Amino acid sequence: MIELHVLNEDDWATWRELRLAALAEAPQAFGSTLSEWQGEGDREERWRARLAMPGSHNVIATIDDRPVGMVTGIPAETADEAELISFWVSPSVRGEGVGGLLIGEVERWAVCDRAARTLRLSVMPDNSRAIALYERHGFKDTGESGDLLRDGVGRKQVMAKALTGRGEGPSAITADQL
């Protein structure tokens, strides 16, 4: 059974474990690098600060008490928007509904806690698996230029989804419905 857990800064070690695994497994998928979060960058106060970002909603998914996925929702620049960031699901459980539940939880938070009407995200333009997942969950390419990639030439793809409803959240969705 997939369970979702909202984290606070005291859960920094769990977040650290997942984030380092994500950066190691899919380095091309993130704006940050593993080396930026290791060595001098691997400090408890930095991990705590990441989880204490103002207005953030940090969530992990577990199966049998084992962390298998993560996501964060953050307020956007405009009051009626929110952003989905730091999304990752362990390869060992991809295709089992974990990603859909994490996305659904950020949608619920955006609607219920932020009164957002739009959820936005940025994705690496060559990450076809992630793009397909986001499209299955109603995200569409906005056509906007995203942040510049590390190569200094390419840009991230910006996607958005209109949010409607009351944001019943993951308790109203089961993995087999995704």
C-alpha cells in the first residue's frame, strides 16, 4: 500500500535520503546536481532550510515504510498559481501509481491550502517519461521558455494544469485509478 507523508524540517534525514537517491539516479532530470548537495553542501541546516521554504508542501511516498518517491509544492509568483518541484519516483516502483498519488497530493494542497487555479511545473525537454506522466494527469505545454539549462543553450519545458474542484486529495484516489 502506498502511503503519503507530509514532511517538516525535522524530517530532513528522510528528505536527504530521497533527494540524494534522485540526483544520483536521474542527474539529467534536475536543475541541481548531486555534487552540489554532497560534501560541503551536505549539511543538516541546509536540508532543514530546504524543507522550511515558506509556504512549501513537502511530501514523500512510502511502500512498507520504505521511502519511494518525493515531491514539493511551492507558491508561485502569482497568488492563484502554485508550482510542483523536486518530483521523483524510485525506478523500482515506477508504473505502480506512486507518481500519480504524489501529483494528486500537490494538486489537493494547491487547491485547498493555496486556493490556486493553476499548477505549473518545469521539466527537462528530453525527459519523455516525465512529460508523458504529466500529460496523463492533465498538464499541457505552455509554450513558454523555461529556465536555461546547464548547457547554456536549451531551456526547460514549462507545463501547466488548470485546477478545479475541491481538491479531495489522495484519500479519494487509489493507485489503480491512475
